[in-house]
Amino acid sequence: MNTLTERLDNGFAEAWRPKAGDRLIGKIVGLDTRLSTYSEEPYPIVTVEAEDGSTEAGQPIPAGEERAWHCFDTVPRNELRKARPQPGERVGAAFHGKHAERGYNLWRIVVDRPFEAAFDWDSVPADESSSTAEAASTPTDEPAEDDGSIPF
């Protein structure tokens, strides 16, 4: 673990430039955003203090070294937005290369946090068509009106 003095003396974290099969595992020590030169939209930069198992271009990253992960790809940006990791939490990112048929970059992102974190069910939109169907098929205590037809 680097002290604040060591972090200042070391300058900026080196950018993590993964190749297919690389992983970045460790504690988040910084979060920032930068404007993309391509879209002028902000993207997150996650600075991670690497742990054993972290690699770059197939080579191990020494434990304790910091890497700045520029999350401009759509998949990690969206996954991180959903997970909302914070400094002090552990994160794991694995880059699996390009999808063979669709051409987008394949990522797996995991944030290590206790399961006690509440799930935000309000983030799941209600399916209006199914709630209407359920309401229509929900039994009531009132007797159905007998129309004389056979029910089968």
C-alpha cells in the first residue's frame, strides 16, 4: 500500500493498456473523469492499486503499482455506471478482446462489496402490459356473474 507521500512522489499513475486476456485487480485509489477527444463526452478514469493477478500485455503488474484505467469503451463505462464503485472498494476488470461477430470489446467487471448493499428495484422499469394482465387475472372475493355459458 502506497502512502500519500509515495503517491505524490510517484507522479501520475501509468495508463493501463490491456491486451486480450489481461486483468486489473485491486483497490480503487482514485476516480476522475476526462472528456473524450472523439465524442466530447466524459468518461471515467479509475485508478487502481494493482494486486497479484493483474496483468498488462500478458505480463504481471507488480502488486502495489497504480494503473489508471481509462474507461472510454461503452461496455466498461456502462458496467461501472451500474456498479458505481467508490474509492476503497476492490474492483476486477478482465479484457477478453473483440467479439468475433459483432466487433465490440468484451469485458467482465466485478466490484467486491458485501451483498448487504440494497438492490435498487426502482431502477427496473415496470412492464405495464404484464401488470395489467396480472390485475385482470387476479381473483376477487366477489362472485362472478353467471352468464349461463359452460366454462370449458
